[in-house]
Amino acid sequence: MGEKRPRALIGSMREPARLFPGRSLLAKIRKHAEFTKYYRRLARAGLLRLLLLTLAHCSASALPCAGANCAAGDAQNAGEATVDSYITLDASELPTAATLTDLGSITTAASGLSAALPFDLAADTTAIQLEISGLQAWQLTGAELSGPAGQIVVAKTWLDLSAPQAVCTTCLNRVGTQPGQVVIAVPSGDAVAVQPGHWLLRVAAYERDSEGTFLGPRTGPVHVALARRHQSSTQAMSYQVDINLLFTGALGITAAIAPDFPRIQDALTTMKTLLAQANVQVATVRYTDVTAPALVIAHDTGSDSDIDALFASLPPQPPGINVVLVDQLFVRDASPSLAPVLGLSGGIPGPFTNHGPRAGVVVSLATGPGEDDDLGYTLAHELCHYLGLWHTVEQPVAGGTAVEDPIEDTQGNDTQNLMNWTHSPFGKGTLTAGQVRMVQRSPWLSPVPGGN
């Protein structure tokens, strides 16, 4: 089968203090004249095998204020974005049959937990997404979610703020934590059906330092929005989505030459073929140049992650999923060693607004001598994360157990699956029927006009 290459790291990214990495860090990277050998050496050492669950040990940088009640003020004084500075709800941003509802802001208490936020779902609702946004330094999550007749979707007992948890794997519906912005998709698998009626959401906000040390709960406003898919929009045979392909100048490729650039077009063809098995068409690909670093450091120690700032700095784009192409993409582990990865998604799923600190995916254009060109495969893999798919299995961290996808027909050891985090050169990039159903629930997808 050949050497398996680690797939892209996915999920949440840490809050940045600046868009560009520190000079010393860049200098160290540039000293590697034979960068490709360095890349391959890291890959063989297994340093790419970083998973979403490792984010439990990561956090944003500490605020100067030690008390929970002063976190919001200090963050704003330091020039960080407030909740409403990057969250603007506009139904025109959803190129879809989804219904968008602004549930407003709710304040977390000294415990870090909010009061219950109520919302109602109509009888024809088939799937929802809840977008929770706050200060970028804060870890945010859904602490509790319940439906009609006492249906417990996310149990309030799952979250221990002082424990390093990134995702609830015991909840009926999977929910994760992310800095600044997180989205909860219901259902996330086969264990939960969306029931019409009265629902309650409780939000949690807290912070950790660069070593993962718990700094305490955070008090302040958190914004919540709801995207609802209804029955008529999830019974179509074909769906479509638009893509904003954003060029940073990596490898000299610009928006002007990309429509005729063979590698880009071949990758788009592969991506479209892989998405077509979910009956998803790419309706429009827009080519745009953006001012952003071509070399990106993500999940860095302290507040040096570039990803959030990259997304937040993007100029407004037309409705569509943002895909940023960069020259190199790195994560840093606890060593702290740099490890190159193929791509990152702004979340699982990603936000249903196309601006903000999680709004898009980032994909590296780097390849090594003799290595397969995974660009098209990586584009499809990361877009499916953004549309709501998890890895088929996450490798165990710190002696824990492997965590499999919550969709019943998706096998964790299926290396032919598009969402397996490793694949061989002979991998087919398949999706199961359950994965197809999950993708088609995304508010980013709209029925193809006249489709059958």
C-alpha cells in the first residue's frame, strides 16, 4: 500500500497576538536550506500525528488580569476583538435554504456558565447549528443542550472547566471547545433526532495559559446564532456550494493565473469528484488575491498562532466557504517542535457566516520530492470537516482510547475513507451513507435549482 501519510490536522485554532510569526521563529525556519528534508524527517518521526484532542492541552495566552471579572475589560484594552466586532448576522450570507436566527447575547456568570438561553424549533426542522462567539482568548463551548420533553442532547455534567477537555465523546451529540468561536451541529451522528419545540442552551467560557494551566472562568457577553435546516431543503437530490479560493502569493500563484494553472485546476477537479459522491456540486469558484502570510504557524505556544488573525483579517468575501492557500502550514507540539500539516479547518463544523476568526479552511501548497500531490484530496477533506464531518477515528492521546466518528456506518479503521486522517496513495476517498447525510445537513449547502 505504500507509506501512509498523515492527514490534515483539524479543528480549533488558538488566539493570536499578531498575524506574523516572531522573527526568531521565521529565522529558524529559513535557516533550513534543505527544507524538504526537514519536512520529510518530521513526517517520518510521526510529529504530524497531532489530533483534535490534543487541543485540550492548548489555550490562548493569559490576560494580565488574574480575576475572572476583569478578563473582558483587559482583553478589550489590549486591542482584542469584542464579540460584536466580527459577528454580523445577515441572512444573505447563507447561500442556502437554511433559516438564520439571531439569538442575541447572553452573559456568562462568575462560574463561567451562562443562564439557559431558550429557542424554539418548528415542526419541519431536520438539523440545526448553533454558532457561539466571544472574545478570541476565551475557550467557548456548549455546556448543556436540552430539547423538548427533557431530551438531554449535551449533559451539563460533561464539562469540568479545570480539566483538559476538547470534545465530549460521551455526549449523545458531539460538542467541542474552541477559542473565540465554536459551532455545535445537531445531530452530529445517529444518536440524536432534532425534535420540534422548546430548547435550552447553556454556554461556558473559560481560559487557559500557554502551558494549558486553567486560569479560571470568564465573565462577559457571548453571542449565539442559530441556523436551521428544514425538511424541504434536506430532501433534494443535489446540492451546491460556492468556494472563495484566496491566494496569498504562495509559490507565486495568483488569482490572475490560477484559472489556467494546471496544478490548481487538477486539484479542483479532484475535489469536485470527491464531493460529488455526496451529491454536492461546486457551483462557483471565485479567485481572489489577499494580503496574508504565505507561511503560517498554528497552535503555537502562547499567543503566536496566526490562523485566527489570518481569517479575521480577510476582506469581506461573497457568500461561500473561504479556502486560503498558503506556502507552508505548521503546528507546534509541546517540544516545541514545528510539524508541517496539509490543512486546517476553522471548526467541525465551521461557522455559517463567512467572516470571523474561524471562517474558512487553510491548505498548504507544499509537497516534497517523490511525494504524492494531495492538494485536491486535502481540499475535499478539509471542506468536509467544515461541513460537519469528523475524522473516522482520532488517535488516542496520552494513553487514552481511540475516539471514533459518531456516525454508525463509519468505521474508524477504514483507510479508504476520505475522512481518515491517514491515507495511502491508493486511497479512494470514499464517504459512507451516514457521512453523506451529515454533509447534506450543512447550512452552507442549498438545493440545486431544478435538481432532482
